[in-house]
Amino acid sequence: MYPENHSTPAVEDYAKAIYSLTGARAETASTTDLADRLGLTPSSVSAMLRKLGQDGTVEHVPYHGVRLTPKGERIALAVLRRHRLLELFLAETLGVPWDRVHREAEVLEHSLSDELTELMAAKLGNPSVDPHGDPIPTRELDMVEPPTRDLTELEPGEKATFVRVSDSDPEMLGYLSELGVSIGQELVMIGQQPFDGPFEVRAGDRTVALGRNLCRAMRMDGPG
Ligand SMILES: [Zn+2]
């Protein structure tokens, strides 16, 4: 049912969730954080993590949670490669709006064969980022994540390029599109309104007011 050499969708989803919590760093993810992220109860997450420990996908770190083994990390990077290529393919080739591609890719990422994945990558010109600015792991499963900071970290008057945004909140993405704010655009921080009010930001020839949560989801390229 699922392509040869792929893990089951559940294993892929766990590997991806752990990777997104710990990144490539050797940090650990706790059962509670994973349960939150996957929308599952801590007891079902614990049970699955025991199984993933037995098959060598994760390693348990006493009192801290789990981290991916090299095998688990390859599973995560392979599913991220399929997910991000699918998002770009859906957006560029089929014209699916960028706030909807994530939901479609969440389902398709488990059923795409390696052969089809590589055909899609070639068709897209072996891209290095998806429509949300997330880096796409290479065919060899290497992934470079350039350092970024969130929009609230800009000083008044500072400008930076909007390089990346979380793909998991379609309403946030839809809202940014409505404001005319898009990936690759240069934004200038004007300043924050008093009493923790919205941040005023210059985007092209307009000024937009963005709330703190939204600003924190928006990743900007590093200083200098
Ligand atoms: Zn996505």
C-alpha cells in the first residue's frame, strides 16, 4: 500500500514531529511536547515511543525524552523532502494557493514513491526551498538551515528579508497574502505601538500593523 522502503505513516509522522522539535541538534523531545504537536494523549505517545525505541528509530534519554537515531533522522529528512517538494509542485504546477498546499502535502507525503519524488524534483529544477521558505533536504538527505530571527527581533529602522514562515497555520498564511506580504520581500521595522501593541512594518509602499504572534512566526534573514 505504501511505497517500498518507506516506513509506515505513523512512524514518519513521529520522526517528522521529533525532528521539528529538536532540529538537527542532538536535543531531546519530551512526551508532552510530542503529544501536543501530534494531537494525541501522552499515554499513546509513550506506547509508540517504546516501539520506536525497539526498532531503532529513537533513543530514550532518561528524564529528558527521546531523540532521533541516525536512522530516525533519515526517515524524518526523507519525509520532509517529499512534503516540501509536494508543496512546491502543488503551488507551482497546479496553482494551489500557498495556504492550502500544506494540508494536501500532509496526506500525499506518505504515498509518494522515491521515483516520483525525484521526477518532481527534476521537473522543478532541483529547488532548495518550498513555498513557505523552508529548506528542502537534498537527494542525499542533507539539509542546510540558514540562521534566521523572528520579526520582533528587528530594531526600529532595521530592514531584513522575509525568508520563511510556518506552514502549519493556513489562516495566518492567508492573512499575510491578503496584506500583500510575501516570502522574499524586504520589510522595514518601524516600531511597536506602546503597551505591547502591534508592530508597524513597512512592506513595499504600504505600512501594515502585525500582532506579536504573527511577527514571531515570521522568520527574517540574519543581521548583516
Ligand atoms: Zn507543509
